[in-house]
Amino acid sequence: MMGCHEIMGAGTGWAGAVATTVAPLLAVAVVIAVAVLLLRSTALAMPAVQQRRSPPPIVDGPVETLKERYAQGEIDHEEFKRRLDVLMRNRGEWPPADRS
């Protein structure tokens, strides 16, 4: 005949008690980890978040403005070259030094 403890499952001992306590906690931890990973991957895919994380591009104001005016047709090629030459001379970068 079976004893009372064997019928109710009390024969599993302390290992069964630990397993029944740890298993639900482990399941909750896995669900939380998956949720965090999904939120992070979604946040990285959002353009607004990407803009906040990336540094602003470094642009040279006068040269960029000149390029934009040329691209929009406000100035012709000769005027673009002339103004670019003036900008570069003012920076001491243009024309290259003659090293002969």
C-alpha cells in the first residue's frame, strides 16, 4: 500500500521545492530579458533616436554655403571657382605653396 506522503508528491524532497520556486522566477527573468532586447532594437531603428545618438556633421559654413548656391544655380561655375579661391586664400590653404 502507498503511504500518504507518496500520494501527495511529498517524496520529491528539497530539490522539488527549489525547482518549483526557481522555475517561475527564471521564466519571468527570460520574459523581461526578451522585452528589453526588443525595446532596444526598436529604439535603434527609430530615426529620432539615431539622430540623438550620432554627432552632428562637421561642415565648413562658408564653403558649404557656396556649394549650395552653386548647386541651386544662383552662381555660375566661374563665380563658384573665384569665390572658392578667395575663401581658400583667406584660410592660407590655397594655392599650394610652390616648393621648387
